[in-house]
Amino acid sequence: MPHSVPLHVNGHAVTVEVDDPGMPLLFVLRNRLDLDSPRFGCGLGQCGACTIHIDGEAVHSCMVPVSALSPAQKIVTLEGLGSPDHPHPVRQAFIGEPAMQCGSCASGMIMRAAALLAKRRNPSAADIRDALAGHACRCGAQSRIVRAVQRAARAL
């Protein structure tokens, strides 16, 4: 029997129907709300491709059952981080550096970096690497990613 689940996603109150309240938030975001940025990578919370913000904290959406959320919690995906006319400084820096090759990790890295910069305005390269350690980048853009986060920190 379907369950109605009220959520607050990217500044909008939404209600989704799910058959299983234990469904990972990742699948709700992608399959019910048609958001493309949180990506399925491993489904085990190990690669970071599905990283989003919940109340400003970067989390792996594949590890959060939709039933664990309240309507008051604010969920933000890359689509809700800034706007097309006014992109978030981390998004601009990833493009400007350029810190992406294949793009598989980019959304999760941007979300994690934005959460880091919200708490720590001027992180060292080591701080950035530590914050992004749980993200798998297979194309070797890690040094450009660190530079992009440093660039975004200067822009904030």
C-alpha cells in the first residue's frame, strides 16, 4: 500500500508516494522527483555520488530511508544550490578550474565542498582533501577539485 511522504526539497514542499517507507531518499529524488544530480554510484555510502544536503549537512542520500525524514528538514540537491542565473560559487569554481572530466563524482563533490565552506570559510588543501576523502573520483581530477574548492572559498 502506498505511503504519502511530505518532504521539503530545494525550497519546495512536495509529497511523494512510496510503496516502501524504507526506500532510500536517493531513489525518491531521482525516480519520483526527476532530479538528476544525486547519482547512484555504489548504493553503500562509499562513493559519494549521491551526496546532498539535509539541513545543511552533506549526507549520502543512498543511506537515508525516506521514512527517517520529517517535512521540516530541508533537503537540497545540486539543482537547488544556487540558480542558473546565480550559481553557487562552488559550482562556478568547478567550471572555471575545470574540475570535472567525466562528471560522475562532480555533483557529490560540489555538495560536500559547499557544506565544508559553509562551516569553514578558508580550509587548507588538507582540510579539503579530508572532507572529500569519501568521494570516489576515477578520472584523476582531484588536484583540480582541490583548487576549485580553494577558488570558491576566495569567492565567498
